[in-house]
Amino acid sequence: MQEKDSLEIARDEIRRLTEEIIGLLAERMRLVKQVIAIKEAKGLPVEDVNVERKLRRLVVEKSRDCGLDPSFSLKILNILLNESVSFQLREKREKSFTPTEMLQRARQVEKEKGEVIHLEAGELDFPTPKPIVSALKESVDSGFTRYSDPKGIDPLREAISTHLNEKFSLDLTKDQVIITHGARFALYLALSRLLNSGGEALIFEPAYPAFRRCVEYLDGRPLIFRTELEDKWAPDFDRLEDVFQDPPDVMIFNYPSNPTGKILDKDSLNRLVDLSNKKKVPIISDEVYMDYSFKPFSSILEYPDCRSIMISSFSKSYSMAGLRIGYAVASRSEIEIMSRIQGLVLTCLPEFVQRAAIKALECEDDVKTNVETIRRRADRVNNLLRNSEKATIYEPEGGIYLFPRIDILDFDSESFSVNLLEKHRVSVTPGSAFGEYNKHIRLSLCQPEERLMEATNRIKDLLI
């Protein structure tokens, strides 16, 4: 009988080790189930940052001992951690409750039971200003339907840089701007640029759900930093300093905040930037709601020495959500790299939409009117809920949402939201969509005032 050659022997050993790895993965998931049961019995949160970071350090040390690239091992660890967390969340609930998924559920209820008051999605009820619509039509009629530059057309990039220069007293050029398929794709491009394989992205919660999902999709690990209503949603800098002893790859924040309406004060922003510079951790700043500020707002762009990518959009300020046009602002070198990624994935954005966006930047009177309308709505809903004595709300400093905590024993935002939708035909987003905030619900202020009042009264009735 012919003996196996060295190649066959090596392949047999690889198969054996692969089979062993699969068995170990199955054993790991069995232990994850044990952890779920223990955490639920003790009322502990799903994620424990300190435990995770100790494990990361162990993996790095072991990798070096074994002659492995630590970044490769950390990539595998991130996949395991992300799957463990997803598994735990699946065990806790049967369905997902993001704003988009709640909107889909609400539309189904609407078909079956009649009109629903939509407070789940952040799509403003204001019409797109007429000059924008006219510019859109004229651009199509003029033949602006061909390929354009992956960065976006020069006139729009120039218009955005000029607009931001005037707004924040900056000195940007068009070469620091890229036009993207909405702010969400700007986020994806920014993370593609700044998040290393196997790396961590620090996210301040409660947070826009896409932050976590984009990080996980890129095989990164969300490093969750909780903020609390009792602290006025401000970060605890003593805890943050501890986290930065082992710096993450990137820090993501969003002010005015979706969902809380928080705007970070200047001193706190200074401290975050100082920490970023000291630890060489770049910042992604989501400033989609910057125009919806009810108090002075500072942009990350006002810190030119900080490595950052600012992302924003035309969706909210100019009621152009369906036209899917956003942008990012960064150094020229960052924009060049992001442009290559966008060109690979999307080729370019429609030029006729970009030309309509140039006209949008001339519609500042519409923006001011819309902001005042949202502020008035926030005040009315805020006051109505507070009078119920069942809700505690941080008065929003900006944005287009309220994020009340419901002060009822054993309140569960997910079951409440389903009940509210199916029996009272009001659709809200459970707080659990934004992190482990299941005592909260998010209310979008994107409905006319009378409908908002009607929806709020239905919510109050259910809380009695």
C-alpha cells in the first residue's frame, strides 16, 4: 500500500483541526446559553465592556506567543463576540424593533385596520421646497442624467464647503467634501476608512442603530459607552478615560442626538477632542441634525487639528429624504480614499439630484421655519407627557425626537410598542432599538401638531 505523501498528511491534519474548531465553536455557544440564563436571573446587561476587553488583551497576548498576527485573531474574536451578542438578543426577543422595521409593521397594520399615526420614522412631513423640486425637474430636462465624478460634482462640493465655512467660520475647500448616497453611506465609507479589521469602534449609547450594524458588518466590534438620563445624557469622563487606556480604532458620536435630543456642550466637546488627539483616535461625527439645534451647536469641523470625518445629509434640513443625498467632510487624503471606495461600489450619484441639492442650500428660510415648527411640537408633546406623571423626559436641545423614560414598574418598551400599534394605531420605536434602554420609547415629531397631540393622548391613555 502506497504511503501518503507529505501534502496529503498536512491536509488531513488541517481537516482534523477544522473539525475540532467546529466542535469547540459548538461548545462555546452552549456556554453562551448558560451565560444568558445567568445574566437574566441576575438582571445583568447583555454586554460587559470590561469582560470583553480583558478577553481582547488575552487574545493579543496569546497570538503573539503563537506567532500569529494579533489583528487576524482579533477579527475572529469580533465575529465570535458579535455572534454571541446577536444570539443573546435573539433569545431575548423574537423580532427586531428598529425604526425601519417598526415602520414596516405599521404599514401592515394600516392595511389591515386603518390609518396609523406614524411616530417611528424620522421622515419629516414638510414638503420639499418648491425651488428644489423645480431644480430637479430642470436638471433632468437639461440632460444631467449621465455619469458624474465619484466624489460628486464640483459645483455642489463647492457650495457645501462655502455653506459650512459661513456657518462655522471655517476655511474648507471642495476637495474636503464628498457627496454620498445619504448620510448612512457616508458612515459606511468613514468606517471603511478608519476601522481596522478586528478593531473597535466606541459608540455612545443610546445611539442610531446603524452605527452598531455598520461596525459589525465590517467585522469590527462596537465598544458601547452608555450614557444615562440621570446624567442628562452626558458622558462620564472618568469612565471614558479608563476606556481609553486601551484606545479603540475610532470614536463615533451624534449631536444633536438621535434619539435623545442632547447637544454636547463646548467644554465636553473640547474634552472629547483632547482625548482623541492625545490617544490618536479619529472621530466620526454624525451631524445630520445640526440645523435642528435649539441652543448653540459646535461642529467637529471647528477643530482642524483633530483627525475627523463629519457626516451629514440633505434629508432632514431640506425634506429630501427619498432623494438619498448626503456628504462627508474630512481631509483631502481621506476624501480621496473614500471616493475610490464609493466609485467601486456605486460608481456615482445622479447628477440631477446633486444639482437640486445646490438649490437646497439657498432655502434657509424654509429650514428656519421647519426648525421652529419642530421646537414647538417638542414643547407641546413634552408638556403633555410630563403631565401624565408616568414619563421622565430630558428636554431636547435639538433633533426631531423625544426619548421619554416610562416610569412604570416592569415596563417593557417592545410589548408596549406592539400593543400601542395594534390596538391604538400609533407607531413608536422601542428604546431597545438604541441600546439597552427598554424603559424608553422614541417619539418622532414628524407629524402635524394635531396628529401628534392625538397620538400622545393615546399613549397617555395606555399608560394609565
